Amino acid sequence: MSLESQLAEGVATLGISLPEGSAVRLLQYLDLVEKWGKVYNLTAVRKPEAMLSRHLFDSLAVLPHIAGPCVADVGSGAGLPGIPLALVRPDWRVVLLESNQKKAVFLQQARIELGLKNVEVVAERVENFSPKEKFDTVISRAFSSLAVYVRLAGHLCKEDDKGGTIVAMKGTRPREEPVQIPEQFVIKKIFPVMVPGLNAKRHLVLIKRK
């Protein structure tokens, strides 16, 4: 089965509708990750077929559980989950935070080549980032422990009536006690996420301000 067919099948399984032209750009993104990966050490996954499930579908599986229109991807690395989210939700503003300069260079190149006008790359440590506008969703893919992640990134969340949500993408269900989370935050939900073509476990942790 071709990558195009596998992408269409996986997206259908996730129940996501893709904007016109985004399927082609998602596969272009995988090409960029494969091309730059070896030099910039972007990911240990080398084969496009494996990247499809372990990177693209893994990123897109969070869509039903997060809100826009302002999203921050903390420790973006190769642009995951930020770039797939930005490609599928062109009406969202997605900020990719990456302190590693080489990876930030790749993210800028990917933004240009994919024509992602809704993406901004910030080459800075998350704790030093002071955005003018805070975010509806702050998300990270295996950035650190929950306690460290919330402590460093919590200031990025909106503090209005609805408030922002901190989302942690994890493998196995985290065993950390809620008491480890900074006291102004609370874990609202931890639940498994099914990723097409992936046998490994995936969980989402949703954290809100008290």
C-alpha cells in the first residue's frame, strides 16, 4: 500500500477531515524530516512508513482533545506535534518552541518549504519565552516529567474565564502523583489514545489551572 493510501486510511480511522492539499503537504513534511533527519538528529525513526504512524498519526490523534486557535508546541524537536496540527488546522496559530539551534533551523526551513503562514518558530527555552498573547493549548510530546513541564510551561496558558490547557503526550500512563504538579494546577484527565498502525501505548494528560 502506498504512503498516500496509508495516510488516507489512518486519517479516516482517526475521524479527521483534511483541508484541501494538506495530505500532500503532510507527506512533504515527512520527506523533509527524512532528508534532514540524519544530519540534524531529528528522530530515531528513519523509514517513512514508520514515521507515518509514530509521528503523523501520533500527532493528529490529539486533535479531538485540544482547542485552538492559539497553540504552543513546547520542545518541538522535528516539529511534532506542531507542524502536523498546523497543516490540518490552517486557521490555528501554532508556535514551535525549540531551544536547540539546529532543530530550530530545520523548523524554519520546514515552515518556509511547506508555506506554513500560521506557524512561528521561537528558538528559546520555554521558561524564558514571554509571548504577547497566551495560549489556549500548550502541548508537548515527551518533553519531561509532568511536574517539570507544568512548572516551566504553565505561564504560557491563558488565564481568562475559560483558561488554557496544558497537554502532555505520554507513552505509558504516568505514575506521578498529582501532588507533584505546581499547586495552582490540577490534572483533569488521563486517558489512552489509539494511534493507527501503532502497537505501543499512548496517553494524554490534560492539566488546567485551579
